[in-house]
Amino acid sequence: MGGISIWQLLIILLIVILVFGAKKIRGLGGDVGAAIKNFKQAVKEGGEEDGEDSPKSDTKTGEVIEGEVTAKKKQKA
């Protein structure tokens, strides 16, 4: 009583195939798979970078972070 049966899922799948077509669904599946692969690779690369020394630092320690000044301070007249 409250759940979705296998027959209801098959009917929904049939409607989706009729609306979008099998080629678009296949292409969408490939795109989702590529996106997941790229996400996993980015997470893996991000984990490797955390172990290395990076120019970013914690602001609580008072360390100087190398960078470029993007705004000028106002001078007093």
C-alpha cells in the first residue's frame, strides 16, 4: 500500500522512453557516467593536493599568504 510496484515503474519507464526517445536517454546516461567519472577524478586529485604545501594558509596563524593586491587603499588628504 504506499510503495511503488514494479508494474508502475515499468509504465513510467515506457512513458519516459516514448517522450524522450531511446537515443536521448542513452546519450543522457553516457553524459551522467562521464560526469561521475570526472567528479571522482577531481576528488582524487583534490585529496592529493591537500598533502602538498600550498600557498594558502590558515588566517588564525598569522602567516603571510602570497598574492596580488587587487584594490588600492584610500589616501588621507
